[in-house]
Amino acid sequence: MPIGAYVFVHLAVNASVLAGPAMYQKQVDQIHALGDVMVTLLEWVFIFIPIGFHAIVGFWIISGMMPNVSSYPYGSNVRYFFQRGTGMIVAAFILFHLWQMHHIGKVLGGGHFDPDHAASSAAIVLDPILMKIIYTVGTLCAVYHLANGIWTFGITWGIWTSDAAQRRAGYVCAAVGILVATLGMGSLYGMSRINVPQAEAIENRMERARELSDGEMAAGAAAPRTQSPAERN
């Protein structure tokens, strides 16, 4: 559940680039306004640890998997096969994405995303056609793994057990998948439409405005408070 919520929020924030680099930068600034310590804590508690646990359990399940789609080409069996296959692809994609964009990838020559220049730095990384293909495939595999995983989760935990309940849940999960896929593809399309020099100019203005605002707040906090007449008396 934390991973699914994160995927939705992450792609929704990225899709805000469709409204322009200023809107995307504003969303990124709101996240980083929490501070480095809080952002790191949230990343580990709600993203890295759950994903790591999920990956370990997933690969343990896959290690005992015997593909039999050719012998039993039923819809549920095919979905199960693709659930495991997309899981392996998504695991590799997440590691690649972290190396490409997250600051922890800088030690290996990655970490190209700049939170102060969000749209322009992301657009530069995603400009090559190979990167567009990798991110399209990786995102769509993540969407399928999430949507079908929710459906499987409901069966495993006995939330929908009858044929009718499973059918209704399938419609809901399909709608969730379409929504999240739209956000993901919208964000990639928005990044491809970014004019990097114009985005950098907008981001530089916003960065200077933040610096001025932070400077004024710091000066206000450091300035001695003027006593009222009552206090002086």
C-alpha cells in the first residue's frame, strides 16, 4: 500500500509539468521545503524499505515459479505470469531510475535530477530516444504490476472471493491502471515538450525569489524586536 500510494503521488507530481515548468518546480519545492532530514526519513520509511521488502519477497516467489502459460493459457494464469515478469523489469528499472535521477546515484556518475531546476534537468535526461523508451516501458510495467497486484492482493486477503466480486474488482483495478498510466505517460509527454533554455530561465527566477524570501525571513528572525511603550515602561 505505501508503494502504490507513492507511485500515484510521484506520477501525479511529475504530470504537473503539463502545466509548465513553473508549476512542476512549485510542486518539487513544496516537497523539498520539508527539509533534507525529513525528506530522507520519508523516503526510507515509505519508499526504500517497503520496495526493498517487496522485491525480496517477490524474487523469493519467482524463484519457485514454473511458467506454464503455454499449457494453461487462462486469463488469470497469463496475468500471473505477467505480474512476475513485470516485477523483474520494474526492479531493474527502479535501480536504473535511482542511478539516473536520485542524488545517491552521483557516486556512480548519475544523480542528474536537480530539485532547483526540476523540469530542465529531467528533460535533459529524458531527451535521448533510448531514455524515452526505457522510461515508457518501465512506467507501464510498474502500472500493470500495481493494478494487477491490487486485484491479486484482494483475493489473497479474502476481500473479494466470489466471481462477481472479482469481476467488479477487476473493473476498478483496470480503471486505476488507466488513471496511473495516463499520469505516467502525461509526465513523459510533458517532459518531452519542455524548452530547456526557457525552463532554466523560469527556474532561475524562482530560485532567486526563494533565496530573497529566505534571506528576508532570516533577517526578520535575527532583527531585535522593538519594545512597545508599555514594555519600556
